[in-house]
Amino acid sequence: MSDELFVPEDFAVPDGLIAGEFRLAPLGPQHNEADYAAWTASMDHIRATPGFPNGSWPHEMSLSDNLRDLERHAQDFAERRGFTYTVLGTGTGDVIGCVYIYPASGHEPGGEGRRHASVRSWVRADCAALDPVLHDAVLAWVERDWPFDSIQYAPRT
């Protein structure tokens, strides 16, 4: 049964990561206003970020629609279908980005007994210098602490 899950039943999902200028925490409804402010001020920057190629997100939505989106991400996290973390500045606690860890498209969890993850991340436009730092820290963390056989995560230049 556990082979059908994105992560094994006995896997302790990390509650976050602390790395230098930022920390990751599970994204939830409590982050709605700060998350909304972060991405709506950086839509063009996020669309230009590796991993967001098709332009389907970000897109205009209301604060209440964003809340529903955060509730869906929190539900996915609780049910272990996917894991979304907010990126918070360690000094300020401000939302400065987001990290998504979901099954890779085209790979059903447990297919051939292997787990394939797709990781995407973005940072606010005014924190653009942190994008490669976040990418490298998250990639090392996922490779080290998560049970995936392969990881898709668009490199930064």
C-alpha cells in the first residue's frame, strides 16, 4: 500500500528548513495575506523563474481565492500528496517566496516502486538574489532528507 503514496507511510515529513537568510515552514491559511502580497507584487518575476514556463501561474486572483489555494496546499500536506513550504526571511519573518514538492508529472507515485519528485520555487522580485541560494539549499535538502529516487528542479543560471 505504501508504494502508492508519494512518500512512505513511515517517512517523517520535515517541518521545515533553516538556511542562512531564510527558513521554510509549511504553507497554510495563516500566511494568506503575506503570501498574496508577496506573489502579486512579483508576477512577472515569478513567470520568468525557471520551473514556471507555461504562464498558468501566477495569475490574477482574489485574496479569498488565494486562501482557498493555501487551504488546498495545506490539505495536500496533511494527506501527504504534496508539500508546499512558505519561504520566510529569518530576520523579518516576511514571506519572501514559496517551495512546492509534488509528484513529477508523468510519474505516478510508486510507479515501478520509485518515487519521482518535482520541485519548484520562487522568491519575490525584491529578493531575486536569493533565488539561486534557495534553489541550492532546497535541492541539497531534498536530496539528503527526502525519500525520492529522482528530483526534477529547474536549475538556476
